[in-house]
Amino acid sequence: MSGEQFRVVLDTNQIVAAGTGWLDRGQPAPNPNTSRRILIRVAETHLGLYCGKIVGEYLEKLVDLGHPPRRAVRMMAYIMGAFVRVEIFTEEAPFRPIDLDDEVFLLCAIDGEANYLVSEDQGLLDLDPNYPDFVIGRSDELAAVLAP
């Protein structure tokens, strides 16, 4: 499986868990947390997928949680520079999440032909069996594949 390039959507909780402090310090410390390891590996090796609404949610949540706005914007620049923008044309997910704000992640995975959607959100994780074209899984479950 080494050397395979996957198409990956990261839920907001992954971006928040990755943090932004490392952006000011350059290369992250050895053995960064799993979410940060996945984010960096997706940016450098795989095809990260995003849409405008997802980037807006990432930015809003980082600022709401107290990340300095300058670093939050830097994180968006990092993501937008390394990931591929997906045009969302599917109007509604076939199996909708309980929290409809999470639907955009499913739509991005569908329209971006993702292999993986990484999330810690139980509402999305519960939908995994309904989406055979991609895996919805937790970072700790997918780290071996995405960021070995």
C-alpha cells in the first residue's frame, strides 16, 4: 500500500486537533499528534479535498476556539495551497447526517471521489456503512494508511 495516493476529506475536528502553533515554528516536532500527522501527510503525499464552505467552517471554528486569526488564516492558506478544491454539485447526501452542518463533508467526499473522510464525529462515523465508495473513519484508525 506504500506509495498510494488517496483522496481525503478532513472534518473540522481534524483541523482543530492538528492545531496551528506549529505553523509559526516551522516543521512540527517529532511525533506530532495523529491529526497533525495526517494533515501534513495528506498535504504532502495525498490529495486533500476541500470546498469553499469547508474552508469557511475551518476558519470560523479555529477563530471561535481562540486560535490567533493570523495563524488561522495561515492554516487556510496552507490547506488551500496543498489541497484540491472540489466543486459541489450534489444537492443532498443520499444518507444525511443528524447534524446537517456535517453534510458538506459527505458532499465533498462524494463529488471529490474521496477514498477517505477522516472525522471524530459519531454522527458521520455511523454513516460509514451507507457509503461504500469511501471510508469514514477516525484518525487513529486511518493513521496507518494515511500517515504511516
